[in-house]
Amino acid sequence: HEQLLKMMEERMMDVEQKLRLVKRLLQDKVNQLKEQLSKNTKADAMVKDLYVENAQLLKALEMTEQRQRTAEKKNYLLEEKIANLNRIVKNLASPSFN
């Protein structure tokens, strides 16, 4: 009977030791997952910030492209006016040379 009791005690101690080991392993895993969650939260915030910054940059690019198109149109109109003025000056100067 004592031998059976001793075996039961040894088994209980073995089970308790295994339970402590499992508890330590689970706690390590919990800590690892908490750290990963923290990293993921930071990464998510960075992605959101980049998304907002990208939208702002796209808006600025669109405005810059619109300004460029406007400037090119004005430049074209000015070149046409210069060509017309040169033609007028040439026509005015031609009769005076004759």
C-alpha cells in the first residue's frame, strides 16, 4: 500500500512539474504574441500614415500637373501672339523699305 502511495506521489510530482513547464511555455507564447501584436499595431499605424501621405502627394501632383498644363497653354498662346506680332512688324516694315 505504501509503495502504491509513493508511486502516486511521484506521478503527482511529475505531473506538477510538467504542468509548470507547460505554464512557462504558454506564458512565453503569450509574451511573444503580445510583442507581435504591439509590432502589428505600430505597423498598422504606419501604413495608415503612409496612406494619408500618399493621398496628399497625389493631390499635390494633380495640382502641379494642372498648373503645368495651364502654363503650357499660356506659353503656346504667347508664342502665337509673338508670331502674329512679328508678322505685323514684318508687314509694317516691308512697305517702308519699298
